[in-house]
Amino acid sequence: MARTPRLAAGRARALGAPTRGTTNPNRLRRVDRWLVGSSTVRAALTGQDPLVVDLGYGATPVTTVELATRLRAVAPDVRVLGLEIDPERVEAAKPAADPPALDFRRGGFELAGTRPVLLRAFNVLRQYPEDEAARSWATMLARLAPGGLLVEGTCDEIGRRCSWVLLDAEGPRTFTLSCLPAGIDRPSDLAERLPKALIHRNVPGEPVHELLCALDACWATAAPFAPFGPRARWVESARLLAAEGWPVLDDRRRWRLGELTLSWAAVAPNA
Ligand SMILES: C[S@@+](CC[C@H](N)C(=O)[O-])C[C@H]1O[C@@H](n2cnc3c(N)ncnc32)[C@H](O)[C@@H]1O
């Protein structure tokens, strides 16, 4: 859980509180691949001097460095700034800096006064209470550049079970599940890695629970595809889900990667 006080002491008045710094090389490869493959995200990176912020990079800056490398492949002018609320982690990251292309600074949900076109906050909000995490969405969205995007999500320690939400200034737009299909017994195994906005809503009557139940049922129906491998079974499950009328936004090309992206409307919690 995030430690109190909510407003960390210090000159910058960084919004939030330090939490566990667990991270790992390549942990965020799935969300990075999705970002690079998304035409919406790439469009956001095309402006002049595009700034990307990675909020809460953890005990080492490795996933920020990887994000910068991956984004530069599609947006060579991108600048990446890692923000951490824990000053010791900012110091620890300094040797990896290569300003202005890649830098590290202390900051919290106020984004240290920056206005990024893309903000990634991964495995940060899970340690906050649900209501505080909801408020932090609004705080961060208000600080994006015009047309800016926030990707906020959660994954396991080695990045094989992930989910995330893409938001713009208006609020949540899409919801994505991403996994190594060989590493699951059924799609609802991803429930333990739902974003904070959804993890407490995985109960009967809530849309995200209905979605995971429907996806499990599709997975069961897709059992004849198991001999072709778990990935083929995931693809067929996604196809079946879309055929049932769920607002699936992607296609076989992404399903083959173990992904599934739906409109946020499919999972938006009941009021
Ligand atoms: C579990 S680590 C996640 C590291 C990395 N993003 C990853 O997914 O592997 C969470 C980090 O977020 C930082 N953090 C928590 N609240 C924050 C906030 N409001 N602003 C900036 N960093 C924050 C914590 O200090 C911690 O280092």
C-alpha cells in the first residue's frame, strides 16, 4: 500500500507516495509493443518535440530505457522523461540518463510541471486505495498535452500477464488484456492483474466480471484448437468473443500476440 502522507514532503510537492519499487528488465515489453503498434499512439507522437513521461519507474530505470529505445524506432524525435516520487530512485537512475533524449527527475501525479503527449504509469496505482487511484487519473489527464494519452496498467513480475487502459483527456477509451497464452489455464487468470479501476469490480453484476466469464466460455468452446497450441486457442477465443457482439477493436494480427483490446464501454464499472 502507498505510504502516507499523500502529498510527499519536499520542494517539488510531488503528488503521491512512494511504494514498492519492484521492476524487471523486459517486464513491460507487451505494453511497449502495443504502444508502438497503435496508430492512435503513433499519431500522438508525431508533433514537434514529443515528450513521453514514464511515471513510477521503480528501483531501477530499466523499463524507461527500454521504452525510449522502442519508441524511437517509430518516433525518432521522442524525448523520454522518467519520473519517480522516491528521490533515491531518481539518483540511482542518473547514470542511465542521456539528456535531452532520456532523463530522470523527481515527480508524482502532477508530472513535475511537464505536458507529455504520452504518459505511461505501470504498476503504480495498484498500491493505492481505489478512490485515490481514481482521483489520480483526473490529476494526470488534466496535465497531458492537447491530444495526449495515458496508458495505465498492471502486470506480473515477468510481464506475461498484463492489462491496461488507454485514456485521453475525456477519460478511458480502451481496455487491453495481454498474456502469454501458454502461461494461463484460462483467460480469467488475468483477473489478478487487472488495473486498479477494475480489480475490485471483478464480482458478479459488474461488466469486467461478465467479460472474463464470457472469455472463459469462449476459451472452453475453443478447446478443439488446443492441439494447435495455446496461441491458436487464444485467437479462436477472441474471434468467438467478437462474434458474440462484444466491442472487440483489434483483429487476428494482434490476437496472435496474446492481446485483446475492447472498447472501455465493455468493462466500465457500474456507478
Ligand atoms: C512497482 S514499481 C513499478 C516500476 C515499473 N513501472 C514497472 O512496472 O516495473 C512502482 C513505483 O512507482 C513509484 N510511485 C508510486 N507513486 C508514485 C507517484 N505518485 N508518482 C511517481 N512515482 C510513484 C514508487 O515509488 C515505485 O518506485
